[in-house]
Amino acid sequence: MAAEAPVAVRLLLLVLLPLLAAVLYGRGQHYDSTLLDFKSARNPVTVLLPHQAGDWQRQAEVRLFGKDNLYEYINGHAEYFLGAGFRSLVVAEYRLPTDTRPSVVADVYDMGEAINAFGVLMEEMGPTGQSVDIGETGLQSQRSLGFTSGPYYVKLAAFADHLPLSTLAQTINKALFKTAGPAQGRISWQGLFPDLGTVTSSRFIKENYQGWSFLQRVVERSFIRADGTVIRAFSVSGTAEQMAAVQQALLTFMRQEENKVTDTQVDGMRILQITDRYEGDWILLPVNKGWLGVFHPLDSLLQQQLKAFMSSHG
């Protein structure tokens, strides 16, 4: 027969067990907010990725990734998202009634700020995507659809051609709009650029635009006029303090390069007209929460286009 544990050992266990229980309870009260309770009716996943979207039905498994484990989902590309402001990612699969298995994967990236979400969309789909009217900016290719809604970047990846992705995308966008709200900030093409002609290309430059360290997170768009003239424009936005710093840095740089800058008032608009040894004559003007640059001289047509834009976006 086994010998009984010494009295001292039994007493020690009686003391340690309640302490251990108290420690475990205390840790339980400080849970990681990125670990979601999937049984809760207030679970944010049920808002970001609805159970039903037209004929689309969400599958049971929903996955959440944070900064620490994003590499598990997009190994090799996680660093790009982390550097672009990534906060969290929600992933779910959807299927149609005729499917025996999921046919679409929906990714919802919280990028922290609208400009970050916009930049990721342009980086991933900008060169090849066709414009669609979903979210602030939507782009679609043969088997994928991406759009932004406030700080969120959404990507739908299909396993077959010609699936009705827009139905699913519109439903998710409505849910995100309610979640993000106007306070989070929203970015659309209409708010960034005037109508300067037919759009030929769009891109997002994270830093050192034109080699200028003071211009970061810039959106650039190229247009072609009816006469065949190509115009390139850029938009940068931020707080009043940030934009004041951009102006000061730009003016300092232009003085150092001995480029001429003329601060003018045209049709009630403040326009900096710049004679640049490298870019030629171009203009820069303050717009709502940012600056708009146009690499083209201020002719009568451009003046008219800017006036129309500033009347609604200035």
C-alpha cells in the first residue's frame, strides 16, 4: 500500500490550489480583445461579414488574424500589410445554394485609416482592375473584386469565373459603412481629383513621391484631354499641421533648387504656380484637408476644371 503524503505536503497543496484558481480567474478577466466570442450576438464578425447576402450563405468557420499571426494567412506578404497600417483581418467563406462547397473567400482588412485601405487596394488591384461602383473605390478583375469602405479594404476571391460578386460586395459594404461611420474618414476618386479628362492610370505611392521625402502616402492619377494632352495629378491629405509642414518643406526645397514659386489668387482659389527645371510649369493648390498638384501649366481649361472642383470639394 502506497504511503500517504506527508502532512506538510498536503497542507501546501491546500494553500496553492486556491491561489492557482485566483490567478487563472484574474487572467481570464484580461482577455485579448482580438480573440472573439463567436457565440455573442454582439460579435463584430457578424457585422463585418453578414451571414446572408442575397443568395450567398456564409459558412460556419470565421477566422480572425492580428499583427502577430497575419503571416499564417498571407505568408510572404504580411510585412507589406503591417507596414501599411494593418490592424486586423477577418476571413470567411461563402457559397451559393447550387454549390457543394465554398466558392468565394471574403477578406476584410482593417487598415486603420481610409488612405491606408485605399493604398492597399491600388497596390493589389490598381494596375489591372476595372472600376465598379462599390464602396468609396471599387475594382474588379475576372475572379476577384476589391473595394474600400472607410478604413476597411475588402477583397473577394472567387474559385470560378462570372460569379455574382457584386451582390456579396454590396451587402458587406453596407455593413462596413454602418460600422466605420463618417468619423473614420472616407476617400473616393471624386473627393481627390477634378475631372481633367479620361483616366489612363492610377496608383498609390507610399513614400518619397517624386523623390521628395516630405510627400508620403500620395495618390497619383493620369488623364488624357480631348486634344491628346496627358496630364498627371497627385493628391496628398492629412491634418492641418501635416499639410502646413508639407507646404513649408516644398517651398524650402524649391528655393534650394532655385525653382520659381508664385503664390497667386485665381477665381477665389489660392494657387501656387511653380516653374520647375525638371517638371516644367505646374501648379499646387490647397484643397479640403490636403493639397492637389497638377503637372501642367494653368491654362483656361484647367482653371475652369479646378473652379468646378473647388466649388464642391474645396
